[in-house]
Amino acid sequence: MAESFIVGDAGGTCTQWRVVNGENIKQFETIGFNAYTHNVNDLKASVSRTFGKEIEKGIPTYFYSAGVDTDQQVEEVKKKLSEVFGNNIQIANDLLGAARSLCGKEAGNVCILGTGSNACYYDGQSVNRVSASLGYVLGDEGSGAYLAKKMLARVFRELFSQEIIDLFQKQFDLTSHEVIQRIYHQPKPNHFLASFATFIYDNRNHQEIHQLITQSFNDFFDAFFHSSEYHSLPFHFSGSIAYYFADILREVGNERGFLIRNIVQSPIAGLVLYHQNHG
């Protein structure tokens, strides 16, 4: 059983950290990170500001991040973060982190539904991608950014009822031009899109919004699990969208004959337990 270690789980919006020393566990939150869309130097600086004094260089550190898909990305992130944590650091994709947190050593389908989306088959040791995520422009079905894209299109094309459009404009007072300018000319457009998820959640019981959410989750399953190879295995979900829309997600999964098991907002607690037990 590991006595002291640090574990971090990074998503597009924030990074959750736990500094574990025996039974003493301290928790911290820094800026989010995705290897495709963020600068690792910004994350390094955020870590130093937030809990740099708590870091004992050289103890095992496990960092799971969105977008860490290639050996080159792993080495780039490791090189920078080792300046803060020391060389005893392991970098892995957030899918492996979610899998270890949710499944431990058991096999299952592991899915992330947050700012973006991703999914894999986990055999109890390693992950096997079932489909490419493709990011918020080409993919990320079912995610916060995806839900917002679908909603905004319906608002500005007047495909929603006037009631929904009025609710939207009362809260945001936005034109399509302003939204397009924000998406194309300012940083982190996927975060901007995902910020509308709160409005979708608050109005989820409205029939039109409920239908949009349902369709988006069906799009997720269609995109990532179009093959029936793993359909008999349980499905596990991590991420804020999966967590807050869990009732609708379970409805969609059940209608497709899928066994939806664990749904958590963040995998960090399960990752602490995993590394306490397995190093």
C-alpha cells in the first residue's frame, strides 16, 4: 500500500489534486489542462501558486490528463511538470484515470462526459479506444460543448419555441454575431460553449430541452459505441455532464439495453483509493 503520493486529474475546466501522506489527504484545485488546447507552463505555474509548498519532490506523482494521446505529448508534459514534482512522475490519459477510478481491476466501458467527451473499453489493466473523440469542432458528442452547440443553433435559427428563446435571451442577451465572434476570436471556445450547460440543466424538464439532451446522449453512444463488441459490459461515467444529467443518461442507456453502473462527477476519490491499494 502506497504511503505518500500525489495524484492529479485534469479536465478542460479544472484539475483536481490530492496530496496523500498516510491517512492525511489534502485537496487542491488548479486550472484545467488539455494537452491539445492548453499550455503546460500555465498549469505548472498554477500548481506552484496553489500548493507548491506542499510538494515533496521525488514522491510518486500520478497525473491523468485530457489530450495526452501520444508519446511526444507525454514527454512534453512530463518534462515540464517534473520541474515542480520531481522525476518520479507518471503521465497518462484521463481515460485511464477514469477507468482505474471507476473499475479498479475489473473490465468495463469507461466514458467521460464533461466539457468534452471520450470513451474506451478497459480490460482491467489498459484502455482500448472504441472511437476517436475528435474534439469540440468535429466530435465531443454528448459533452457540455456539444449540448451548447445544438442549443445555440436552435435558438438562433428559431427552431425552439418562442418560450425557450425568450428564456435564453432574458438570461444572456446575445446575438448570433456575438457568439460567433466569441467562439472564433477568443481563447478556449469549448469552455465558452460548455458554460451554457447550466442553462440547459436549469431547463432540462422543458420538453424541447429534454429532447435535445436525449438526442445528444444518443449521439454519444452512436459515435463511440456504434460497434456492438462491448455492449454486454457495464458502462461507467465520469464528468460534470454525466453527473448532473445522470437521470436522462440512464434513461437513454436503459432504452438501448445498456447497463449503466457508476456515474461520478470526478474520478479523483477513486484514484486515491486505487493508488493506495495498487501503488
